[in-house]
Amino acid sequence: MAYDIKKPESRTLGQNRIRWAEQQMPVLRQIREHFAETQPLKGLRVAGCLHITSETACLARTLMAGGAELALCAANPLSTQDEVAAAMALDDGVSVYAYRDEDNKTYYRHIDQVLETQPQLIMDSGADLISELHKQHPGRVADVLGATEETTTGTARLSSMARKQILKFPVLAINHARSKYLFDNRYGTGQSTLDGLMRATNMLLAGKKLVICGYGWCGKGIAMRARGLGAIVIVVEINPIHALEAAMDGFLVQTIEQAAAQGDIFITATGALNVIRRSHFEQMKSGAMLCNAGHFNSEIEVQALEQMAEHKQELRPYLWSYQLGAKNLLLLAEGRLVNLACGEGHPASVMDMSFANQALALAHLALNHRSFVPRVYPIPDEIDEQVAHLKLQAMGIEIDQRTQEQLDYQGSWELGTR
Ligand code: ADE
């Protein structure tokens, strides 16, 4: 078995971390037991481009229990937990090609190495693996039965490939599952983004003006949690509905031009390009801090910041100060995902639902791939609701069922005002 990892000596630490995550992933544990009996992925080569974390290791164990052969690379050069990569490669038999702080060349080499395993099923997060496969290895596309995509950003990229008729196999969009985005994007990103920011800086958020660009589910979660910590939250949006939601949720809504001069902390969560750019850096206060919670490092125009600065200095790990004349601006994690670079990403109990969707979606593709065409599909409602039911069960929460009378009423039209 081949792999490329950085810290083989840290495998025991990795195993301990995986065990801790596993305890908080009851849905995935249950699916794993079921997979061990039913072998839905038996003999299938599965490849994943995911953040290499203890939660991903629990997903890996589930898929392997279901009979898969697994190769993984990182979905971000800064998100890999090296000890977990070591445990997965050395103890669990996963072909892991990832280490923390890999440069871009290594990042793409690792993607290439995973593609060399000739996958039949793919799990992507951000769509780098699938786009590289189509660009660099068109001859290997025919092996692929189908794929899953974890993120909003990746789903948008793959939908663009489908519209342009470039996509050559079906993709199930995990992010469309309500049991994913309502929890992972909102509560996961909400908590882990602020956790990453606080671990990296040890800064007090109370009383700070915190500007959030994007009020999708991630932005909503960050805003809600930042308010809980006492920050004065300003939301920046381009979508009128989202902007209105933010206003009625009680946040200040401003343009980025208005917010640039006021903010103490800026967090991007849009999926868009250069949301905070040169003209905004020029207006910012000295000491303003910038970080990103969106999938790619494209939301803050770091290149412009590099060009504008006379010099830069690392103040703490992943925290750089850029000197621009008399003022300095602070950038976290090079503008990459702050929650995974400066923290540990989303907590296991929320990844439990996202990765339960992943595991069930792969099994669904393995069984039904012939009924799909090359397109991006939402996760089937049955899978989505199954995940929610299993999570509720694991949390010891019971819910009601409709009575027969209610079922009849719901399907009828005769009865109105009484
Ligand atoms: N994405 C966000 N948080 C994550 C985590 N803990 N593991 C894998 N992917 C993630």
C-alpha cells in the first residue's frame, strides 16, 4: 500500500484523536455496523479529496467496513492533521497522500497520486479532484461510476461543468441535504470559525466590530455565534433576500465600502472572488484582522496585500502582520479556511451527519449508478431524513407521527374553516 504522510511517529496520537471523534459520531458508527454486514462497497476503489481530520478518519473506517479500498488526499493544503494521516495510513490501511502545509505543487501531486488508484467512486470537497480528473486524466473518467461533493463551492463548480457538458459522471451534492447544510454549515462553521480565530489570536470578541461577508448558512452561523460572544456584527451581502434576513435578524447591514473603515475583524464566507480587495485594505483601520471561512483562499485578495505591504511578519502561528505605511493589517491562515488551519474544523458531532450522508450516498451510487446521467443531483430525501432520524435517536429525542386522521386531512380539500 502506498501513501505520503509527514509524521509517522505521531500515529498513536492520531488513533487517540480518532477514538475521541468516534465517540461523538453515533450515526456513522451505526452505519458502519450496517455496512460491515451488507458490504455495499465491496471491492470498489473509492477516492476522496477531503480535509484529513479525525472525523474524516471515522468516515474512512465506515467505508472500509463496507468493503471499499480507499485513497485520500487533502482538500486544503493547511487542513491536514498529520497525526490522523499517520494513523489512517499506518494502522487503518488507507492510502493517504497529505501533509499539513504542503505547497501547491505537492497538493496537486497528491491529487494526482490519488487519481492513479483509478477510482470508481469519488468523494470531493471543493471539486479539485473531479476537475483535475477531467482536465489531466480524461482517459480515467470512464472508470468512475459516480461521485459525491461536500461543499457549496464545489457543487457550484460541478454544476458549471454539467451545464457546459464537461462533467462525465453523476454527482450527488451532499451540501443539498438539509441534514447537512442546516447543521454543518450553520452550527459547524459558526462555532469552528470563531474557535479558529480565537485559538490563533486569543482575542476577546466582546465589543469588537466584526464584519461578516456573506449571509448564507455559514455566514448566518458565524453571525449568530459572534453575537453570542458580544461582538457588534455587521453583515455584507449582495443578495437582497439574505440582506433582508440579516437586517431582520437584528444585524447591521452595510456595503463592504461602508464596513471597511469600521471593522475590527473581517470574515469572508461567500464562495466569491476578491470580496475584500485592495481598495478596502486602503480604508481599513490599523490592526484590522482578516480571515476566511469559505472553501477557497480566493475571497481575500492576498496578492494585493502582499504587493501593498512594505514588509510582513509572523506574530503567532498562522497570524501575519502586513505593514502598509503607518498601519498594519493582520491576516490569518494565508486567507485559507481559518477553522481548519487554526483549529480542528467542525466538531465531530456535526460531521457525524455530513459524513453519514456521504457514506449513504456512496452506497446509493454503488447500487443505482446506472439510473443516473452525468449531472449534479440532490441527495435523495430518504437518505436526508434517515440521517436526521438516526441523529435524533442517538440524541435520545423522540418525535411524533401523524395520526391516520391527520394523514387523511392532509390529502383532502373538502374541510376548511370550522
Ligand atoms: N470540514 C469542516 N470541518 C471538518 C472536519 N472536522 N473534518 C472534515 N471536514 C471538515
